Amino acid sequence: MRNYATQMEAARKGIVTPEMEIVAKKERMTAEELMPLVASGKVAICANKNHKCINPEGVGSMLQTKINVNLGVSRDCKDMNVELEKVMAAVHMGAHAIMDLSSHGDTIPFRRKLTAECPAMIGTVPVYDSVIHYQRDLDTLTAKDFIDVVRLHAEDGVDFVTLHCGITRKTIEQIKQHKRKTNIVSRGGSLVFAWMTMTGEENPFYEYFDEILDICREYDVTISLGDACRPGCLADGSDVCQIEELVRLGELTKRAWERDVQVMVEGPGHMPMDQIAANMKLQQTICSGAPFYVLGPIVTDIAPGYDHITSAIGGAIAAASGAAFLCYVTPAEHLALPNVEDVKQGIIASKIAAHAGDIAKGVRGAREIDDQMADARRALDWEAQWACAIDPETAKAIREERKPEHDDTCSMCGKFCAVRSMNKALAGEHIDIL
């Protein structure tokens, strides 16, 4: 039987948990190196005690940057089997977390199936589920209703919950005064904002934060402090609403840590490239090094259909500057629910961004696979190149579709191949071009 409530409490007591041992091995660390990072909150191991099949991961700026995939059924796309297909494809492609953002129908079976069968971290946004669970209009729900859904998700084995705790009654006046171009684009944040506006009451996730901490401590659920005021366009990047909320999230982070509850902090959003690194450093300072979980950031507003690329650009900069967790963005962002191919494109783009960031910030062993790829390319060893590739199937398909005349070249260069010429020249061999 566990003699600790959470991974953070175990670390503070000097107890090496099975999850710490697994994460340490993945990160090429010793458990003794990892433990103080978990104890201080700089690393979160999101592992609900009821999620029995989890393959634990650590989330922290000094570890490998992790990837989250958003999925779930909606009123317009309600096929649960299709969503499960996406989940399994996402895990196969290397996603570390699945966020169930379902907003239609009976969400309990899908969520419980995830925590029963999926080895990745599972996250949810309980405020979405509140309206669906009770089948009542938003303004008829009470603070207790919202908190009870948090408990339901914790009991079901969810590893982290996104809670928009940082917006308060004060935020309503700020939004009205500062005239953002896109107001609040966070779906959960907008629901909390709307509830406060209609009822005249304080944000229940802020007002009853201590009760939420009790629930999260009981089940070892990590709180992902949602950024309701994340910028939804470049013009709103780093504005007073975003920064003021971040300050409050920093205060809530410390309150959670006092109860041994693990925390991640969510961040932007749309943002010009030149603001990203500064935002990462600001969050690290205000939130005392708590893992930063970013959506993108998306670096231009004008590329619908290609936002997996705009977010990969921002994600690479963010990861290199200290972000710990990238929420993938697909080509369908701003347009539709992603299909299986969209999910693949989003994951690959995010993995590239995360890996590039890990190389830049010197994560242990991050560049080894790149050096192996360089060796394989120098040797014109195609099988070794596939073994190193992030997406070997696509790489193989492109080469197979445009096969060269000679296997030791590609159809771009043929015998003009620089690698082939140099290998022959250095070996003292005749270099035949024609």
C-alpha cells in the first residue's frame, strides 16, 4: 500500500516510486537526480493512482519535451470508434498524452476506456463535461456541480485536469476595458467567463481551489492551470489580461505545492516569434519553474490549413527556451475536428519542434539520433536512415515513388550526388558521372 498521496509527497519524503524509476530511466537520469526535481515541482509525473495501465512520463523543462494530442467527440463528429482509432494512432506515433475534449453525449464510457486501455497520460477539461454530464444550461449549474465533476474525473483515473482557475471577477472588467481583438478564445475559459457573467458569482475553480486540491491530492491528479486569457491572435500577445492571469497562476501554483499537489501551467496561444522566449522566462520566474505547457505558440494568424507548421515554428522556439510540454496543433485548427491524417500531421510537426528544442537546450542524448542519421547518410545506408527517421513510412514512400536509376543515389542528384563523389574521392576511386 502506498504510504504517500502524490508523487510530489513521495519525493519530498525521499521515497523512490515505481513511476520515478521508469521516468528516470527514460530520461537517462538516476532516480536520485530526478527526485529533487519532482519534490520542488520542476518536474510533474502525471499518474493518477487509478490509471493502472499508464506508462509514466515526466514533464519538465530539463527533460525531453513531451507532446499532447487533443481528441474527443463533438455534436458534429460523434463516432467514438473513430476517436479511439485516433487515440491508438497517436500513441503509436509517439504522443505522450491524450486530452479528451469530448463535448457531446455520454462522455463517461470513452473516458473510462481511455484510462483502462491507454498507456499515455490522460487529461480532461472538467468544465466542458459539466454541461454535458448534468444536461443543464450553463447558468443553472452551481459551484458544487463543477467541483463534483472534477471528482468524477479524478475517480475515473484522469492524470491531469485543465482548470481555468486564474480568471476572476476582475478579469471581466479587464476584458471589457482593454478591448482585445479576439477576447477569450479558450473554450473552457469562455465558459467560466460566461458563467460568472450570468450568475454574478466568483469563478468556482478559484473560489473553491482548496477543495479541488483535496481531490487532486487524494487521487494524485496533476492540475494543469489553464490560461483562459491566452492570446488568440498576434495583437493580443503578452497583453495585460494574459500577464495578469499568469501572476495569479503563479500564486495558485505555490498553494498547490503546499499540499503536495503537482502543477503544470498552460501558456500561449498566438504570439509573435520575438515574444516567445521572453514569455517562457517570465513564466519560469512567476511560476517558480513549474512545467510550462504551451499551445503552439502559433506565430502567424493567416495560415488556416497549415497551422501545424505555424505552431511547430513557435513550439521549437518555446521548447528551446524552456517549455516542457507542447500541445499539438493540426492542419484542421480553426477549421474542423481533425481526422486521422490531420492527427498524424500534427503529431509529426510537434515531434520535430520538440526534438529541435531538446537539442538546443542540451537534453541528455537528444542529438544522438541526429548523429546516427548523419553517419547513415554519409554511408548512403538507406535502411539505417529509415531507422533514424521520425516518420520512416513517409520517407520510404517518397523514395519508392521516385526511384533512382542506381540505388546508391537518389533521383534528385543521380551520379552528381555529393556524398557518393566524396566517398569515392576519399577512397581513391574513379568518379564516374556520365
